[in-house]
Amino acid sequence: MESIVGLVITIQLQCDVVSNTEIALDIFDMTLDAPEIARVAHAGQFLHIFNDSPDMLLPRPISICAIDAESGRLRVVFRAKGAGTRLISRKTRLRALGPLGNGYDTSSMSKKILIVGGGLGVPPLLELSRRVAEPQVFLGFRDEASMILQNDFTEAETATDDGSFGFCGNAVDLARRKARDFDLIVACGPKPLLRAVAGFADEKGVPALVSVEERMACGIGACVGCVIKTKSGYRKVCVDGPVFRADEVVWDD
Amino acid sequence: MIDMSVEIAGVRFKNPVLTASGTFASGREYSEFFDLSRLGGVVVKGVSARPWEGNPPPRVAEVYGGMLNSVGLQNGGAERFLRDDLPFLRKFDTRVVVNICGHTIEEYAEVTKQLQNSDIDMLELNISCPNVSEGGMAFGTDPSMTARVVEAVAKAADKPLIVKLSPNVTDITEIARAAAGAGASALSLINTLLGMAIDAKTRRPVLANGYGGLSGPAVKPVALRMVHQTARAIDLPIIGMGGIMTGLDAAEFLLAGARAVAVGTAGFNNPTAAADVISGLENYMEESGFKTIPEIKMIYN
């Protein structure tokens, strides 16, 4: 009988919060000292962050915004929406589990990538934009006050729903008007935006990768809590995603 | 020297800590975080005769001191379990208990037959899942239905049978007695408590299914009470569970009359929870001067 511990690619650790800034109302830009995770993380993956508060058991899945493997630091940008994320936003040290999820396989990605992000879907696209050559980036926000990270991208065009900054409309509307030649769309944002991206990709006859969200528990594929409906049945967002091919997702529910 | 081993229906477990069905899949995911050979046993996620799709999302919701789930026993079926999961689990020095589920007595019997002659240690009959419309809890909340399904499965089973009980009943000892009379070799309790979460802002239920099973520390007092009641009423070994987060929680269940315990939801808060519970229980035994698990008994005045 042998004793086996699987290949360790997911790490749980206590990490220091190196910096933390509220960059828009209730939106925090936090840097964590998490070398073991930073060393193995890919763009598009996420962390589980724990509150360690006895009344709140479940971790909060938060996407990784930027990875610096050399300094061992991870940047996360999240909204303090409920009691759990609010508590996390006040911590100076926290417990994290990661990297989780499939992320983007940037090595196999083509050359002409269109990146479309909406609101709190923008953060995981930042690291992606740095790992691919000259992506075209279109970002959308509710209004000027809720804009985040637009200056962190080398080049990005911005839309707001109310027209208070840039193009008036969403990021897909903007991409429709402005995008030049592309052969892959990568998108993250609210479900209506992703659905629109799926339609846009279909029209253009190009594949699209979307990062989706669902209420989640374990984060490692064991509890089967965080599924989304796909053409091949319910699939787990935590391990089969969060990145899915847009034409695999069943959007009409 | 502390001996943590226990025996349940003729099966020896190296320690009394198992994983709770549905929270641990078939162990693969957690094997990244600790050596599964540390566990007394792995109780795998519910297996049915054929694949089950499960319920629509959202399937989970956090609530005060716990969570609700309405996964609906999504699983790939017995054939896939035997092909993909069992060989993996068998690499570890731990007992394998297979939780089985069905919509009808025939389906329960069918999956039991599919598992005949397989390299597993015990079966756990799930008649207490609150998240399936047919079968599940419907069997576990009625003594005569409990007796019928237990009898059918016990007849088809070539391994000792644990019956997992629902807390969503007026008198759990009545169901326990029916299971014992129909051929159960052991009992496990509690399954989740039927609950609900509502989002006041959207004015909708949080779970797509409306209701779901409550688990986590919030249910521990109910679980302890039911284990205690059942242990006093029925002469079968009990695997106690419900909100165990620490070794001390596990000790409380043993004091209540359980012979072993299972750790479930705690694993979502900490992937090494089950292993930590084992260490914590060992510390408790050391500090309290217990040399064996059966010595852990309550004091009544």
C-alpha cells in the first residue's frame, strides 16, 4: 500500500497584505505577498480568500488581477459587496487558497486578440493583456465613478453605460464599432455582457473565451456547488472554468 | 500509546474520522492537501445506478454559521465510479464507504448490485438527501418506507450497510429503529436540515431550487441531540456528523454516543480539516487521559 499526495499545484497560505487602496467606491486594489501561489499562477485564475470569521465559513472567490512571480506578489481587485468581502477589505493578513481554476492558456493563443471587460470583470484581463502581444482592449463601466484599471492597460478604450466617460454604451458595442481585425475574443464581466460577446463572436465567426461566475463553496471541484449549464451538461466553474468557450455555454436561462 | 481505531460492523477503521458524503467527492481533490491514508475512511459522494444531472444553479448559499446546498446528487453513475474513482482511492490505506442513492427502491437495489464484488468496505444508504424530488428524504422520513428500502438494499448488498438518517423528522429514533429492524449494520447521522435563504434585495430565494440542506457549525447542537437520542434508543454503531470543525467537536459526538464521526462542510473552510480533526482528537485524548476511543464516555450526574 503506498501513500500518495498528489502533485501540489494548489496552495493554502497565510499572506500579508502589502498594500490596499480603495480605487473606487467599495472597490479595493490589494497586493498580497503570496510567493508560493504567485510562482505557479496563470492569468485568468482566481484565489479563495477566507475571512476566518466563525459565522462566515465559505471563502470568497476573487480573480487574480496581476502576477509578479519574481517578487512573489499577487494583485487582486474586488468589490466589498457584502459582509464577507468587507471584512477581507480591512485585513492586513489573510488566508488564501490558490491558484484555482483553469485560467488562460496564453502559450497557445493566437496573435490577434480582442479583450472585452465589463466592471468587476476587468481585473483578470489585466494580467492576460500583459501576456499576449498587442491585444485590442475594450472596457465598459456603469459610469465614470466606477471606472477601474483603465490606465493599467497599455492601451484600452473605455465605454460607460451613461456616457459620463468615453463611448456611451457597453464594451461590446464599443468593440463592434472600433475593433480591427481579430481572431479570438477573451471576455470577463456580467452575464449580459458575456452573452453579447458570445453573439458578437458568432457573427464574426471567431472563438470567444468567457470567464463566468457562480456561487461557490470548495473551489477545488469536490462539492459540485458552482456549476453552470453547458452543452455537455452542468460543469464546475471552479475547475472546468472559470474560463469557458462561449459557444459551450448555454446562455438562455 | 493511544489507540484511535474503532470497529463498525466488523470493519476496522484506523481512527474514527471519516469524510461526510457529498463534501469530499472521491477524495482526489483533497489528496493535494493531505495524505488520504491518514483518514479512518472516505465516504464518497452519492453514487446512483446511472448518471444524475443534479439541480440548476445557484446550488450553494452561505448562511450564518454554515451553508445551504441543493446540488441534487449530481454524479457520473456507478460504472464510472468503479472505473475512475475506486482505483484511485484504493491507493490509500483508508476504508472506502460508498454512499448510494436512488429515486426508487429498484434503483437503490440496482446500484447495490452494480457494487457487488467490488473492492469497497461498506455501503452507506442515502435515504436522507433533501434535494431530490423522488427518493432521497422521502424514504428517510417514513418508517415503513425506510424499512422497505433498507430491506431491499441489505438483501442485495455484500458489504455491511450503514443507513444515513435525515434530521427532518419528528422522532429520529423511530426511523432508526425501522432501519435497524430491516437489516442496517450501522447508522450515520445527521444529513442536512432542510432550509432556505432569501435575498431581501432581489426578493427571490437564493437557491434555484428554493430549499436546500443546511450544514456547518450551525447544525451541531441538533446533530448532537439526535446522535444522543439515537445512541440511547438503538443498539447499532453510529457515525455522528453535523458541523464538526475541530477535534473537540469530534470528541463531543463520541461523548454523545457515536462510535465514529464524519467531517464535511469544514473542508470547504479548510481543505485539511479532516486531517486536523484527527490531530485535534488525538490531542484531546492525550490531555484527557483516554487510551482508546470507547473510553470516551459522558459523565451523568
